[in-house]
Amino acid sequence: MDFLKSGLKTVLGAPEPGQQPSAAETVERLVDRVNNSTLLEDRRDACRALKAMSRKYRVEVGAQGMDTLKQVLELDRADNETINYALDTLNNIMSPSQFEEEEDNPHIPMNIGEQFTEMFIKDHHNIQLVLELLDEYDFRVRLSVVQLLTSLLTNRPKDIQEIILVKPMGVSKMMDLLGDTREVIRNETLLLLIKLTKGNANIQKIVAFENAFDRLFEIVSSEGYSDGGIIVEDCLLLMLNLLKNNSSNIYFFKEGSYIQKMLPMFHTPDEAEDAGWSPQKVSNVHCMLQIARTLVSPSNSVQIISCCQKIMKNVGLLDSLCNILMASGVPADILTETINTVGEVVRGDVTNQDFLGNVMAPSNPPRPAIVVLLMSMVNEKQPFSLRCAVLYCFQCYLYHNEMSQAGLVQTLLPSSTDVSSLTSGQLLCGGLFSSDVLSNWFSAVALMHALTENTVQKEQLLRVLLATNIGSSPVSLLHQCTLLLQQTTKLQSKVALLMLLCQWMSQCPPAVSAFLKVPGGVGYLVNQTCSNEHDENEYLLQGLSAFLLAICIHFNDDSAENYTKDSLKQLLLKRIGMETFTAKLSEVTKHELYNKAAKHPQLRVKTPPEILIDYEFCRLFKGLEGVLIQSLIDKKENGPNELNHERSSPESGTLDQYKSLIRQQDARLQELHSQVEELLQQNQSLQGALNDSLASNSHLKDENTLLKAQVSAAKSLPSNPVQAPSQDDTKLIEYEERIKQLTAEVTRLDIELKISQDSQKLAAEELETLRKDQDDLLVLFADQDMKLNEYKMRLLSLNQVLDEGPMEPPQNLT
């Protein structure tokens, strides 16, 4: 401190006796010295003093000295030491964190660094000055520039990204720093690029095309892959930024054979089991697992997912992940993320799903890995996140795979083979009737996924019989689930069983018939739907009960004599009412956890109470809700309560004609509605294919431009008179051919899209015409109805006896 004071005295001169200058006055004199001094040494000393004061007197230095420091960056480029002091001072002024020296000053705002950053970037030329200093090889200058840019990005990321994006060679200069042999600068550059690439797709593409993946994998390799230090984690975080929500970079990563380079990260030697995992290794592997998941995320296009899944299987990445899955000594959070990753690598790919189904755990006796995972899922002592991950992996294993679904149901059916071995079906049945609420929910949802879009297995599952007590006759699984639904008082168990029954009985009349024969099943649903509880979760239960009741009506084949389709509809209309019923159904989609579950196939929950609704059930509900309501409304309008006495009147023939015509119009309207929906789906699929083709075309054009630049650079170099065509030339020709093919494909899809839109427009016009005709018919029908009532009143006034029943008010058929 004495040295600092003596330095200030040297620069400022000794103060008069008895007077101590304030911080603002000192800063003012230093700034004046920088501005007006003709000697470089004086300006350098003044900059050094400003740097020393900037940590404690940030406001004073920033307010008075920022313009002067910017001037130093522009005019004193020849003196690296002065430039370094100026950069460090600016970095202190705009630092996003608070210094220890400032803790005693409560008047300094917490966001003071952000305020100074906003002032600094008002003139975009200031950023250009800083970027130009990246060309300086001096260690201190280059390091200070990187740290200053990092602070600026921390404070105002979006603004700085937009400025750098339009600066020529701005991103390229930063990328060149990754090749700096001085590790400190390279490591600080990694932190800078992580902040620079976050959330900006354009910068991510530029960084990727600057050979970022090659450079990052070189650093990861030199640092020792997963056993490396925090630098490996920084490299992987940067890769994650480049790939997340960026289909162009994922395509580039896939085509560049970078998936193969991920393999050494997942190599786990046997001796590592005894040595344990260091915290840094846990972080490194976790980041690499997230990268793998980004490549096969369900939010990507189907084409990209499928290609990445096949590559991961072919290069042995899926095998390595399964080895981690079955290894001992793996930390719980790594095991959880590995299970999630394996699930997404096999999701929807039959080959990968079969591979996972054949993986055996190294236990005694050996068991399938799927069985071992399900044992963890139904074990309440296992971590909650691990159990959720197993459920997601199992759902992915069953996704769009009828063989896997059939294999699960088969383990529940009577068999002549050895029954001593534990099967996945037995585990799920045990969990379904367990005392643990989460086991109930997980098992019910897992069974539900075995029935998704698979009517055959829904009927097969009806054959499953359970022995409830010794000596008693066995009952069906559906019968036992229905009884458990009536008996349990736990919210999550009720919701899980209702979701399972809804999935089981939809599109499956035999399952509906079996449910209707269970004593008390229909009564429970009616009472639950009529309940007047006013809790959010009770609303959900009422809505799910109403949904299941509507399924029982819509998919009823009248094989249950006591509960035919018509009798159930009458029961619903009398006990509940149509308005109340639709209101109860609408409560399901209003529930917070329903909307959360509908966003992503994986459960995104942190605590057990958040588990309630499953993604596949949301899809089922969304698809059937409108169909079920329309079915009930149609029956209400055309039901047995029609006015039979109208047939004896003189106008009954005309009315019957009108009714018949209206029914025909309704049928035609429904047909047109379905045509419009089909055309909309076809339109969406064509639009998606068009977007994929455009993305591929754009990507290939980018690569084509890059290759042309490389070819031009190669041609400008001296070369032998006769050369064989280079690999770049061959690639260029291939890419040009591919671009022509994609252009033709885009043109074809455009034509198909236009045809689809025209058809949709014609269908909509015809629909509108029919609606107008129907309105006219309804007006005529109402007139005829009024005349009929008038004639009846006249007959009654003349004391004429009418044979038909009491006159009822006309029903509103609209």
C-alpha cells in the first residue's frame, strides 16, 4: 500500500499540507494527465494509477475516464504496457461482479458494471477497437482483451452478439485464439466462446464452420478425455452450445464423422471401479452425455434422429453406454443421465431397441438389462430421479415397437415355460398393486405404453389372470385394476389407473365390455364425475372419470346387456347433463401438470408430488376429446326423445323429409370436416418435408461455398502442371449434384403443397355452402314446427281428443 501511495505521489505530486484530495479529484487529475501529457511514460504511469483506483473507485474512474481510456486504445497502440493498463481498467469498470474493495461502499449499485457496459457499446466502433487488439501477440494484451470481451458478454450478451456478428472477421479472430500455445489464453478463450455462442444460431454456425469441432476434440484428446480437468468440461459446454437447437450444426456434426470421436469419452477401464470417479470426471461425462442426447433429442427432425441413432449403433457408442449402465461404482447422477441417453438413442429405432432388449446384466443368474432397470423403478429405496429415468428409458424401448410391446404382454400370459425367473410383466404387476404410490404410478404408465396404438395387445392383456387370494378363483387384470380404482384413496394411484384404463379401452370394444361387467365400475365413474369437490386435483379426477365414461359409450359394442350404448347415454344425460359433462372434460386440459406433461415425452419433474400426467395420455386425450363430445351431441340430437306425436299431423311427412335432409347434411358436414383435417395434416407433413429439404439445401450451399473458397485458395498456390482431381473438387461436384437434387425435390414439394392448399380451399368453400343450406333448412323446419303446434292448439280449443302424448316444446336441433 505504501508503494501505491508513493506511486500516486510521483504521478500527481505531493498534496499541500493539511489537504487530502478526494477520490474524484484524484481521478480527474489522472485523467487530465493521460489526456495532456506528451511523454509516453507519464501517460503510462497515469493509466497504471487509474487501474489501481478502478477497483475501489469504479464509479469515479468510469464516469470521468472512460472516454480517455478509449482514446488510449486508439492512439497508443504501439505501447503494449499502456494498452494493457487501459484494458484492465476498462475490465474493472465493467466487471459484472463486485470487488472486495467495494463491499464497504453501499452507494455503488449492484448493476454498475452493466450500466458502464451500456455506455461503452453505444458506439460500436469501441467493440471494433477491442477486436482489433486480438491481433496483438503480447500475452498481457491478448489476455486482457479476452477478459474484457467476456465481461461485456456477461453484462449485455444479446447486444454484443449482434455487434460482433456484423464486424468483419470478429468471430474468426476469436477462433484463432484456440490455437494459441499459451494455455491461459486458450482457456480464457473457451469461456469467451461459451458466452458468445449461447442462444445465437448465426454465431453458432460461423463458429462451427471455423473448424470448432476439430479444435475442441483436439483439446479434449490432449487433456485426457473424461479424465481431464475443467478444460475438457469447457470444451464440451461449448460443443453443447453449438449443437443445442441448431439442426444445421447437428447435420454438420453428423456428416463430419464427429460422433465417432465421442467414443473415447465413454471408455471406462475396469480399474476405475475401484478408484472411483472424481467430481471433475463426473462433470465431464455428464456434459458428453448431454451432447449425445442433443443429437437424438425428440425435438429434432425425424431424419436427423434416425441417422444419428444408426451411427451411434454402428460405431459402438450405444454399446459403450450400455456398459456404463451395467458397470458397478458409477455415480447415481451419471447412471441417471446414461439411462436417459440410452432411452433416446433407441427411441423409435427397432434395431437399437432389439439391441437393448438383448443386453444382459452381469448378475447371478444373468438377467436382461430391462428387467434389472425395472427392478430399480419399482424399488422405493432408489433415488427418485433414477426411477423417472428408468420409466423414460422403458417408454423409449416400447415406442413404435410392436414386438417389444407384445414381448411385455407375453410375460404376463399363462406359459408352459419356466416361471421361476423374474420377468418385466411380473415386476410391473407387483408395482401396480404395491403400497408405494410412485411404484403404482410408474407401473401403470409403463403398462399403458405397452398398449399405445396396439389394439392386438389390448385384447391380449384381457387374458391376463391374477390370483388374489389362496383358494379363490383368479380374476382378470382389468377387473382387479377397476376394483383397485374404487378402493384406493391416493390421488396419484387413481390418476395412474384412470390413464391406464383410458388407454386400454380406447379403440377396444372387448375391453369396454369387460369393464362394464365389473360390479360398481360404471357407478363409480358417474359418482366421481358428479362430485362437487372444488379442489384442482379433484377437478382433474372428475375430468378423467368423465373421459373414461365417454370412452365406454363411444366404443361400446352393446355386448354388455345392462350397459348398452343407448342406456349409458341416457344415464349420462339424466345424471350428469351434457353441459356439466363437457365442463368436467375441459378441466383436464386446464390443469397445470397436464400442460407441463404435454410439452415433452420425458418427465420434467423434481419432486414426487409433481408426477401426475403422462405425455402419451395427453396425446390420447387431445385426439379423442372432440370425437367423444361430438358423438354424444349427435346422439342427444337424434336420440329416443324425438317427438313421436309429430308423425300423426298433416305436416309430419314434410317434417320427416326435413329431418332426413338435415341428417344427410350433418353426415356430409362430418365428412367434409374429416377431409379438411386430412388435408391439414397432409399440408403440415409437406411443409415439414419442405423445411427439411430447404435446411439440407442451405447447409449444402454453405459447404459448397466453403469448398469453393478452399479450391480457389488451392488454385492460387503454385502447383504441378498436371494434377489429379483433388478430393475437394470431387466433393464439390458431389455437393453440386446433391444441391440440384434437393432443388428439384423442393420444387416438387412446392407443387404438392400448392395442390394440397387448393384442395383444402375447395373443401372449405363446399363446407361453407352446406352450412348455409343447413341454416335455411333449419329456418323452414322451425316454421313448420310452429304451424304444427298452432294446429294442435286449435284442435284442443275445439275439444278434439288427441291420441298422441302430451305436447312438448320443440327441441332445438341446431
